Amino acid sequence: MSDLRLDATQLDRYSRHVIMDEIGPEGQKRLLEGSVLVVGAGGLGSPAIQYLAAAGIGRLGIVDDDAVERSNLQRQIVHGDADVGRPKVESAADYVATLNPDVDVETYETRLTAANVADLVDDHDVVLDASDNFATRYLLNDHCVLTGTPLSHGAIYRFEGQITTFTNDRSSADGDGDGDDTSGAGESPCYRCLFPEAPEPGTVPDCATTGVLGVLPGTVGCIQATEVVKYLLGNGELLEGRLLMYDAMDMSFETVEYRANPACPVCGDEPEIESVEDVAYEGTCEISAD
Ligand SMILES: [Zn+2]
């Protein structure tokens, strides 16, 4: 912990955090010293970016290669009507700058690829996957497993959402020696343990094809932001080894437990994937035969 001190304005801004024993000034400092990479500034990324910025995450990286379209505005609430046609990363960065001057925003107007994933991810504490495609999900998973980077996963489909957290902590403790370990003893399943294979390209329709309830990604993205804040605080029970499934029509939440797969190609006992170069992410996410 550095000697970063909360100034009077910060004590005011974060007072509802600071007064709680579970956070306090120390916890708020952790958030201000924290860095999060949000991949996707769309439906899930919008509420995540808003709440992470409001919480005072000190450094927020935002990756997206899209421009704002009018049909996004029904759910991608970090963007406004005047932003149509602008890069999403710019519009999101403007929002954060208006909300909280404590947050340094880094924008990356690019698509995440095997070639740039290390440069984008590696100097951040946590990654929040707010992407909308399997290539990005598997790529982020594999890189985060290989580098031990915690990853929050969220996905939505029509009226349903799912959220889980991969701490990618393969030791029995979180390593900072403060006794607040939130993970299970040495077990940290990954996205491939949960979903071993990506569906064939084109078989899973996207929001543009099937529609999505506009408020749904708000709920899911907020839960992801909650997990990231808890991780940085080192407090609470994460959705590690638990998949939270939300059905907006039934208004039901269900949690399903899952375990690490010893045969997992990236985090198992004999991993086939030793580098993100081993996988054809843009195709079927298959591991190449060599
Ligand atoms: Zn795995």
C-alpha cells in the first residue's frame, strides 16, 4: 500500500464507502490504486464503466473498435444521442471524465486479438469481459489463465444473463498475506472448464439478430462491476466456481456450481494451450494441430 491519502474532496465523494467498516479509507485507497480493463463499451460495458468510475477505480482501460449507432442507445447507456457516429471509447471516456476526475481513462480503439492481448491486459489488476463474441471470450480466458489475471465474465441473450468470476489464482491463497483470501483452496476453474468448446460460428445469434431487453445488460454489467470492486477490496465471496443465471422474465436468479476440469486444455493438468498463438480464435476457437 502506498502512502496515497484521501483528500477532503475524496473523503466527501467516497464518504458512503469510507464510513463502512468493510471498505473504510484503506479500501477506498485500494480502489483508487486499482486498474481495470473493460473489454467492450456496449451493453455490459456501459454500466460497468459507469459504476467503476463512480467507485473511484484509479485507472480504467476501455477497449472497443465500434462507433455508436442509434440502435445501441436502448441499452448502451454510457453513450448519448449526440454520440452517434463517434467511437464508443471516446464517448465512454467523456462520460467518465464528467463523472469523476479521479479516474484516468485509457482508450484503445481496436479489436482485441492474440497479437495485442498482452499489451492491453498486462498492466491491469482485473479484466472485465463485456464483449459480445466467443472469439474474444476464449482469447481473454486463455490469456488471463496463462498470466494469472482475474477475469469477470458476463453474457446476455434476449431476456437472460449469466455471470461468473475467474480469479485464475492457482495458489491456495491470494498471495498478499493479509488473510482475506476469497478463493477456494487452490481451485480456480476457467471459462473453458465451464464451456469446453465454442459453438460453430453463426450458430448463436447476436443481439442484432434476436433482440435484447434493454435493461438486461444493465443488471448483468452491474453485477460484473460488483465482483470487480469486491476483488480489488479483497472482501466478500466472489462468483468463483459459481455461474449466476438471471432470467428477467421470471425475475429469477439461480446459481450453479462448477469445478475445475483436470482435462481443461488451458488450466488442466496437461494443458495443450501454452500460448494464445496456439488457438485460431477468429474461426472456431480450435486449438491448432501442431
Ligand atoms: Zn479451465
